[in-house]
Amino acid sequence: MNRLKSYLNKGILEAGCDEAGRGCLAGPVFAAAVILPEGFSHRLLNDSKKMTDAQRKEVRPYIEENAIAFAVASVSVEEIDEINILRASFEAMHRAVRKLKEQPQHLLIDGNRFNPFQGIPHTCIIGGDGKFKSIAAASVLAKTYRDDYMDKLHESFPQYSWLANKGYGTAAHRKAIAEFGATPHHRTSFRLLPDQLELF
């Protein structure tokens, strides 16, 4: 039933890497790196975007308990605005890989671009979170850790509905920006409103 592949290269330590929050208007970008043991399986594991919140919450502790190694890292809004979101996404993945207790021999990257990390070979895989277990697992961790972060921010800024939109540019979120202005958690390098002048 589980169509996800266990590995690209058999017999070596592969870390799947993915990010969450790249397209958001607010909040950091998060990334995770996961090394799974051979034979790892969970009936619900999939691309995190195709899983429900409840499914992600069920799978996350299973990943954390059974992975050979996992790590989650983030890059702040200030850094995103300084270096741009693409570079920030790569940096978040680098930070996650750096935190792994085991050094991987190969990186599987979700997407079509990546900045090489410290001599470890990598393979970019478009839609990788729907193809490889390790990338899917990384997508679940990055998504759930970021969601938890945005849920906490929501307590201080309830008017932006971050509990529901997690910082993405929904109509309700953009309406709140127009009404209340931007917060320090908004990415000023992003176009927050159709007419940026409305912020001032």
C-alpha cells in the first residue's frame, strides 16, 4: 500500500531533507533532515501536504522514535528578508543536517535546487516528499514543528488567524494585514498586500 521508496542508494546513510513555510507571509522557514532505518514504514506516511493535521501528529512521534537520526532547524524572518527565501530554505536544511547525530553519506532534497553541503553528495528530487520515505518524514517534521511555532505566535497576534492559516497568504490573513498592519513576524521582503502602500 505504501508506494514511497525506502532509498535511492541502498546500503548507505541517506538523509531526506524538506522545508516548510517557504511561501508564507509570516514566520520563519523550517526544515528537517531525517535518516530512516531500512524497513521503516508507517501506513499514514506521505507527503505532509496530503496528510491531515491529525495524521501528521500521529506520524511525527513514530518518526522521532524510530529514525536513526532526525533534526529540525529554522531560519528567522530577519534572515529571510536579508538573504531571500530561497537561500533561507537551503540554509534551514543545512542547519538541520548539521544537527544530525549521525553524518549522512548522501542527501535527498525535495525540490529542484540546493546549495551543496560540506562535501556531502546530494540529489534533488522534484516532488520527493511523495516519492521517498525519508523526504516524506522530513516534510512531516518540518511542517508540524512550524505549525507548533505559528500556533504559539497566534496567542500574541490572534487577529491574523495564524492558528488557521499558519502564516500563509489567505484572504483573512491579508485582510488583517490591511486592517492592523504588519507585525515583526511578517516578512517585509514579501509582497504582503496587492498594493504595498496600504501598509503605511
